[in-house]
Amino acid sequence: MRSILHIDMNAFFASVEQRADPALRGKAMAVVGSKHRGVVLSPSYEARAFGVRTGMTYWEARRMCPKVVLVPADPSKYSHACEELLVIWKDFTPLVELFSIDEAFLDVTGCERLLGDPVQIAIRIKERIWREKGLTCSVGIGPNKLLAKLGSDMRKPDGLVLISPEDVREVLEDLPAKELCGIGPSLTEQLAAMGIRTCGELGRAPLAKLTARFGIAGERLRDMGLGIDDDAVVSPIEQQEEESKSVGHSMTLDEDCSDIQMIERHILQLSEKVGRRLRRGSYSGHTVSLTLRYSDFHTFSRQKKLDHSVNHGLDIYSYARELLRGLRLALPVRLVGVSVWGLEKNASQMPLFDDERHRKFIAEAMDDINDRYGDFTVTWGTLADRHRHERIISPAWRPEGDRQY
């Protein structure tokens, strides 16, 4: 039986800022995308006591807590802190998978003889993070990633929850299905319309009923309701090997969308992120792929093979948009993904023509600025409004390999 830990750093951005500036400790404060506009990225627990929540606008946070201290985000601090934590986690197991900049899965199966049982390991990790880094975390322990993630969400801040195999049925029976990672508001509504509100009801739902509504994803949903998850913890080395085959980004939209222009805007954003990662790793690719997921969870991809390689966001966008315009959308779209396949290392050459060289230099200059000050600090006009007040770290950020930002 596997032993998986999910570590979730508590109010990570806010805690890092409080560690950097002791004057902020114990105060209601929040990290925001901009000093005067934008949204709350991470409120401290002192601010949460007043109702300040992630995603609130500057003005909403001020209404909830007039004395809240707003601190502009500093991505370099958070990435450095994540690298520090990764060193600690790797001292306990080589199987560490960063789920996001402030979350990680650790597979400690087989470590018992050296380090103790999973609870003892979790306690040692928590103590070391606090002693060496001055940060707290919540840890969930379970036989798989799904249950470990659920455990870390059940007791915050500074919690520790063990979900053992014999307790799974009792824990899930009356638990709202929306508490499981991967079941968002839209899916929660669709399940509720089918009379499914708890994990117990989801696990007992007829498979034929779920697959008729959600396709192949229906089987996955039933397994989630039963607490079944076979996904392995993927180490950084394995991630790099997988990424050598392709580079891609996807996003689940805030609302299901049928507006072609809005979908194209998302495609441009994703293409820019893919192009930047390709250039960082000195890659280019010969195949551009567009992935769409409808509101009913039907997912499909279309690809275009090229007779030349690309790594510029605008080129990737052009081919991905061409793929989109060749489709007739049957339903609103809930997820968009762009990827580049058939990668070559160090394949790019100095362009021959002035306009091509100019575009190459512009892309490199944008990369330098965005690497230093955060994603989309400099971007194309089409995306300017979307990112003007955001200073965020991409969910794909990794401190190692081609995904490093």
C-alpha cells in the first residue's frame, strides 16, 4: 500500500512576506497583484478572520477589513521560498511532485524503516519547515494523491490529517463532492442536477448513468467518489523526460464560453506561455496542437504538422487559431489547451531577414523582462487588459528543468 503526503503551505505568499518584513507579522495583510488595483492573491490568516478571501478585488478587501495592509506580489520571493522547501522535501524522499508553487505530493512508501511511519515523517517535515524557514503547512496523508489532497484541506492552518484505507468509506460518505480536487462549481451543479451531492452518492452512482452524461470522465468520477486514484507521484526527472516530448499549457475557463474571439484570446495567452517555455529550453517544435473540452466534458484535440519548426508565441497562436476556425463548436467550451510536439533541441538559427531578426530580438527582450518581473509584465496589446494588474506565478512554474520561470 502506498503512503502519500500532500503538503499545502499555509497562506504562502502572505507568510513569505511576513517572514521578510517582521512588521507585518500578526497584522491583517494581503498580497495583491497591484498596490491599487487587481485582486487578492493571498490574504494572511489575520485578514481572513475579517472575511478577506483570495480573488477579492482591492476594494472588496478594503470593505471587509479597512485596516488591511496590501503588499504587491514579489514572484522572486515565492519562487525562492519554493526552492528552499524543495530541498527539505527531497531530504525525506526523492519522489516529490510539485502540484503548484505552494503544494507538493511526496511518496514516502518504503521509508518507514529509516524515517518512521507516515505520521512521524509528516511531523518531522512540519517541524523542520517551521524551524528552518519560519513557515507553516498543512499535511494530508493517504493511500493515494486524491485522499492526501483531501486530508490537507480538512484542517488549516498548520494541520495534519491521516485518512487510512479503512476510514475512506466513512470519510467520504457524507462529504460534499465539491470537496474533492477536480470537482469545481460547474461540475458540482451538473452532478447536483443528477441527484448527486455527496461522495458517497457519487461512488454508488450507476457507471452507465455517469458515462452517458460525462463520457469516459464518468468512470473517473465514480472512482473519485470511492476514493480510488491510481495516479503516481511524478518526480522532477520524470517530468523533464515527459516534457521533452511536448510543451503545453491549458486553462479551465471561469465560465463556459461560446465566444470565438474570447477563445482566441485565451489561445493567444496560452501560445505565449508555450513559446516562452520553448525558448527557455532552447526547443522548437514541428506540430501545433489545440485541445478543447466542452461543457459536457467531452475532450478532443486537433493537430497541424508543419514543414518547419516554431517557438514564437505568435506563430503558435496563428496555427492554433487556424485549427479553431476549422471547427464548428457543438457546445460551449470549458477548457482550452495549446501544445507543441515534435521538439528539437537547439534547433533555432539566426533569421536571415531583418523583420525576422527584429521579431526574434523582441521575443527575447520580452522573455528577459517577464523572467525578472513576472509573467505578462510585457505582453501583446490583445492581452494587456487581462494582465495589466496581475503579478502572478504560473501554475506550471517549476524550480527545475524547462518549466522553470
